[in-house]
Amino acid sequence: MQRIRLGMVGGGEGAFIGEVHRMASRLDDRYQLCAGALCSDANRSIRSGLKIGLSEQRCYTSYEKMIKVEQNRPDGIEVVAIVTPNHLHFKVAKKFLSAGIHVICDKPITINSDEARELIELAERARLILAVTYNYSGYPMVRQAKEMVQSGELGELRVINTHYAQDWLTEPLENSGHKQANWRVDPEKSGIGGCIGDIGTHAYHLSTFITQLRARTLCADLSSFVKGRRLDDNAHVMIRYENNVKGMIWASQVAPGNGNNLKIQIYGDKGGLVWQQEQPNELIFTPYNKPTQVLIRGSDNLSDDANNYSRIPIGHPEGYIEGFANIYKEIADAIVVSRDGQKTIYDNFLFPSGLDGLDGMKFVEAVVESNNQDSDWVSL
């Protein structure tokens, strides 16, 4: 199969997430990274591109120049991965969609819901793919959890408890000039949400992806524990989902001892499920009044969807890169459909789309609104 021609904006020297996207795109050999505008600094952009093997002619000094040249090449890029700080997502994505190029955007899709809606409308009019990398939905055991919930193995759902805890911003790392910390605590670059936008949206998306439930109302309490920090570094959110399901999300980047501790617990009247990102190959299932079962990735008793997205035999751990790669794999399938001139029907694919990105932005805005109203309940 002809590889999909991929470009990238952002992800140059010192950028963690750009390399993650590049590794994920290579894992199934479905993409060829052809072009990039990897840094805002022209010299660093070219140097970064050459370092990862791009030809000098396709190491661009700006994303605008990249669009102008690539859309006129017979072998120009078909899709772009946007891995910049949040405040650039909207204008970069809008330019590429307007040029007829599919977009894979790191989360959050934009810094407000109005911008997200505009991108969705633009993508729909142009019959283009707009994807958002909520990558945890790509893990095989998350797919297994979704199948079990949807097939009724937990019965009528009652409680969804999700937390995402890190510790890397426990001290004012941004004061040391740390690149990744600097923009994440700056509302001009990150948007109105700090921790809640950076990792809280992952927890929220995971809860809605597995259960297929939408949040109706929430109340939230945000904290900025580090003195002088302008955005939240800790969040507690109570959620009322549809069907009278109750939930809670705790997101924190100031919790010492937590590296990347994403965990979800889902309980119904027939049983409960527990999945934790730091032990991603196991799903804990406890039927009510019966022994607990540990379901292992790669075993024969899992759903087709879980097994289709497992890459190596049982006992060989898979994790973060593979989850990302599963999202890229599904996007590749959708791009192949679009090559034939067909409109991509998102219902046929499980990768997070612009609609999921919009849902995440509505969540962040509701959290901030509730916090500003002394933790009143607000509607989504």
C-alpha cells in the first residue's frame, strides 16, 4: 500500500510529543514523514528536520511556506501532525484544512470551543479528516473495557471514578526556563485551563470513550498550589453523566510519587472494571459476588477489537507508543477511504475526531466556569 505522506508542524529540538508522534506513525509503516516546519526559529527548524532525515528542500522555516510549497507538489503531504503549544493549534489547523490537507492535532484541539466548532465545520465542508490524539483510547485493554461496558457485563452503570496524577510541576519548574513547563502554565499559550486542560481532558475523554456517556452537569474546584502560578495545577471535578451515572475526576501535576498515573474505575450493578495506564496490559474485572478476574492483553478470551490492536504476544508489554500508533493506524484507514473520494464516516472509526476535541473544550470551559462561580453546578 502506498504510504501516506505526512508533514509535521512543531516537534523540533527539545520537544517530547513530536518524537512520540513520529514513532507512532512509523510503527505500522503506513506513513512517510516527508516535510516539516518543526520550530519557530528558522535555523532550529532546518537543523531539526535534517536531524530526523528530512531533505533540506522540505525543512521549512514556517508552516505558511510549507503549505504553499507542499500543496503544489505532485508528491505533497496528504496529512499534517500539529504538535505545537495549544495556542497555535487553531490557526495552523485552519490553514492546512483550507489548503485541502487532513489534520492530526495533539490535544487539546484549540483553546476554546468556538475555535473547535469552526475547525469541525471547515473539515466537514472540505470532506477532510480532523483527528485529535487522545491516545489512551488506543490501548487494547481500553478497547476491551469499552466492549465489556457496551455489551452489558457491568450491568446498569452507576459510578465512574477517574484520576490522572503527575508530580513534575510540584516545584515552580517554569522559573528555571523549562520549555515544556513554560508554555503549560502560561494562559496565553495554554488557554484557560492548566492541569485540567493538559491531563484532565485525557481523563474526561477516557470516561466518555469507554462508557459512551456524556456529561450533563459538573462542579469543580481548581487550585494553583505553586505560588505565582497563573493556571491550575490541581483539579477536583464532580460530574453527573446521563442516565443518572455519577462520576469524579481528580487531575493533578503536583502529586509527588506519581509519574503518569492515569486510572479509571467503572462500576455497575453487575460488576466493576479497573484499568491503570502504568499497568496497561491488565484489566481488572470483578463480577458482583464473584472472584476478581485479571484480563491480560493478548489472551484468547478478549474482544476482537482488543486483539486487533495488540501487536505482540502475551507476556510482552505494550504501552504508550503502541496506543498512539493505534490511533495513527485508524486515521490511516480513514485517509485511504478518503483517497477514493469518499466522505469519511467517523462512526466507522474509533479514533478521536474534532467532535471529541470540541467535547474536551466544553469540559474545560465548564470546569473553569464552575470554579469561578464558587464551585456551583454548571451545564455542559
